[in-house]
Amino acid sequence: MKRRIEVICGKTDAVPNFTEISNTPNYVFTPDPNFDVVSLFDRDGNVVNLNSWIECAYYVNGGWTDNLSDFVNGEQMLFFSLLVFSSIYLVGKRMFFDRMFSS
């Protein structure tokens, strides 16, 4: 997870205490003027714009990502693609044989 945080949020010497942040219901992240705003996405497509490294690291640690396509299920897409192509093939084959032997 540390590598993923570095890739998305950048490197820092800060050691985040995610447990403390999670246990404080009204925790307020302090904006860092030197931090470039990072936009992250969750599984539902929600977007959050982050203004500090610790806030970014916290969200990345919670499963948010900087690329919405990370949530695409490749196996599911393959299954539905094969299902559609197989259906088209079978319908086409049936129509061809019906024409051949209907005379």
C-alpha cells in the first residue's frame, strides 16, 4: 500500500497514523498550499478533490484510486462479450439453416 500511496500522492517523510484519523469522527485535514490538488475516485464513481498529502494517503489507504478504470471487472466484461457473440453466432446459424432447409 505504501508504494501505491507514493505513486498517487507523491513521496514524503510523514508517517501517517490512519488509526488515529479513523477513530476521530470530526478529524479535519489541514490544506497544504504546496500540495497539488489530487482527484480520486471510489468504486461507485464518486470523486473527491484532496488538498494535502495526509488526506490523499488516507483516501488511497481506504481504497480510492486516481483511475476510474481500476474498478472495471475484466472477467465480467469477457463473460458478457462471449455471451453476446455466442448468441449472435447461434441466431445467425439457425437463420442460415432455416433458409437452407425450408424450401
